Amino acid sequence: MRERYSIPRLMVAAPSSGSGKTTLTCGLLRAARRRGLAPCAFKCGPDYIDPMFHRSVLGVPSRNLDLFFSSEEEVRSRLVSAARGSGLAVLEGVMGFYDGQGNTDRASSWHLAQATRTPVLLTVRPQGTALTLAALVKGMQTFRTPSQIAGVLLNGCTQRLAGLLAPAIQGETGLPVLGYLPQLPGCSIPSRHLGLFTPDEVADLSAKVDRVADQLAETADLDRIFALARSAPELETEPLPPLPDGPDGPLVAVARDEAFCFYYEDNLDELRRAGARLAFFRPTRDRALPEGTCGLYLGGGYPELHARVLSENRSMGEAVRRAVLDGMPTLAECGGFLYLQSTLEDGEGTPWPMAGVLDGAGFKTSRLQRFGYVTLTAQKDSPYLKQGETVAAHEFHRWDCTQNGELCRARRPSGGEDWNCMVGQGDLLAGFPHLYFPSNPQFAVRFVAACRQYQERNAL
């Protein structure tokens, strides 16, 4: 039933990538938590790593709100469902504020702010500008109407420069400048080929976030920033049905460690809604699958950086191989797909034996492969997708494989380019795309049903 919900919320957005959105978001989340606001976090778009940082700060899952994967009504429903009971929801933007799919504003940070009627805190870096920075902010403010931009924060800025720039920006745009964040040596988050390092790889992350929160308390007007969030209008929507309370269904083992860590929280929830119990395991260190496993979910991550460790853990590799070949329902995405191959090259180009479920070889390339949103259409029936059915997905990888599968046809939303992908063998579905399960409501239902059948078959 549709109802109206009051959700204090704020989006952190910027003119471009590399503007410090993740650092600022984490600092705001820590500052809000110190004030007892019980904050929650969301990420605009399909990114997997930024939500991991939010989770590290808060200790609770962060979720993606993506307007390619979901309709405007659906993202409002997901926002309300996850944020009810929180004193503040912080939405981290993606790329530049208006950068969406196919050089449009669709699925951009602005589009999400519009769909959820969320006030935007625009963070900008001066970087050798003066009055021109006011022109930049003015342009962003007027490029779309309404822009949802409600305030500005100067990032990487000295106190002296902030004192010069703030009056100019406020005078030209009418937007309040709500403070600044100076350069904080040692607090930046390093990057590599798929974006930021993961939280577990950043030394003293919690201490770094504390420093950012301490600095914001000194040089930003947190009272006014949180007041902006409280000014967000009510949202009218129907929340998602609640998750089952203690499901007693089949156990799905989910790989989660430094090699496999890219998951959409909504996917895990869809499995739970379909009745699955989830158990997390570590292919890099554990010797066996969790007891009672009836299904496998091998997500994306960085197996190429841990190829030797994965290869040398032969006990786990053999356990996975036996399970899949025995007919255990298995989903493998990107890094998980590479793990199932016969070999995988590491960063130096050395091939290492993997689980050996599939006959292909994973190899390093020099650039991103087939990067972006895709819609997958099944070209024939399989246990989880029937011929002609679609599921939304996203690809983001530098490694490729000699055998990428032909079960589905992938097509970019802008049209023009399409290709075959996804291996379907028995109850195994594997490929490079990261699927978004809620885009096809029957997908998770069928997978969990297959896990239940496997459980019953092996109980005889």
C-alpha cells in the first residue's frame, strides 16, 4: 500500500570523478553517527566498491540506487525500505553530476536526485580557479531545472581560499557554501584498474575517516548540512515486502573475501526473499564449502590479484569443482566466472590452475573490456532464464576469457553493439556480466527453487 514517508536525505555529488565524493561521504556518515543520527548510505549507479566503504564506516550494508536497473518508482521504494528508521540517508553520486548512460543524463546522479527529490550537496575543488569556480557552479545549477543543488562544499581548499571563494559563489548563485575540507595528507584512498582499493586493503581506514569527520566538524557547518537533509520532502511510495524472518530454506554459499567482494546487496536480499539462507565463505583460505551447501554464488572481485593463493588452495578449488559438476546450482559473475576456468593469469601474466569447471583460460588485457550497462536476452531456455527473457546487468573488467559463452545476447542500451555471453551448463550460469536479480523477478525464485530441489535430491 502506498504511503508517505519522511526520510531525511542528502546526496553528495560533484562535477567529475576524482572529486573526493567517497572520502567526503564517509566523513559525513561518521559525523552523523557521532551525533546519534543512525545514518544509512546508498550509491548512485552500479559501483560495488564505494558501498563497501560505506559499510565499513557504518557496519551495515549500503545499497545501490540505479535508474538503469530500476524504474523511478522502484528506486523510491528501495530508498524508503532501506532508510526507514534512520535519521539520515546519504546518497553518494557517480561520475559527474549529469553524466548518465550514453552521453545523456539518464541514470545520472541528477536523475536520481530528481527521482527521489533529494537535496544535493555539491562538492567542488578550486584547482587553480577563482571566480571561474562560481561560473562552474552556476552552470551546474542552471543546466537542468530544478537541479536539486542545495549547497556547496569546497574540497581540497585552504581556509584563506575558502574565505575568498565562498562570497563569490554565494553572490553569483544564491547557494550557501557550507564549509570546506582542506587537503588531509594520508587520508586519500588509492586506486587501481577497477577503481578504489577495497576497505580491507586501506591501512587505518577507520582512523582516516575519523580525521575527515573531525575536520568537517571544524570547517563545515554540519548543522546546516543536516538541516538540508531534513528539508527533503516526503516520498510517496510502496515499500518492498519485508525479508523472511529466519528462513529455513536451502543454504546458498556466497564467496566473500579479498578475491570475491563485488555484490549488489539487492541480489542477496532477492535470494533471501526467495527463501534461501546465506552463508559466506572465503575461497582464498577456507578448505571446504559451508556444511549443508545447496547452492553457490561466486561474485566478482579481484581473483587475478590472488590467483596464486586461490590456485594453491586446492582443497577449496576441488570442493567447488565437485559441487558444480555434481549439479549444485551455481551463479558465477565476472571474477567468479574466472575462478571456474582451467587457468587464470595473474598481474604479471603467469597462468595459475583454477577450479577447472570450465575449459577456458582467463587472461590479462590492456584496457577495460565491454564496459558498461547491458541487457541480456536468453537465446534458449535455461534453468533460471527462459528463451526471450531479459535481465539487466553491468560489465566492468580488464581480464578476459577464451570462452565467454553463448547462452545470452548482450546489448548496450544505446544500441549498435551486441555480443554473445554467459555459459549455461546444467544448473550452472556463469559469465562476465554482473546481473541485477530484481530486474527479472523470477530469476532468484528459480535459482532458489533449484537449490531446494538439489537439497531434497541429496537428502534421499
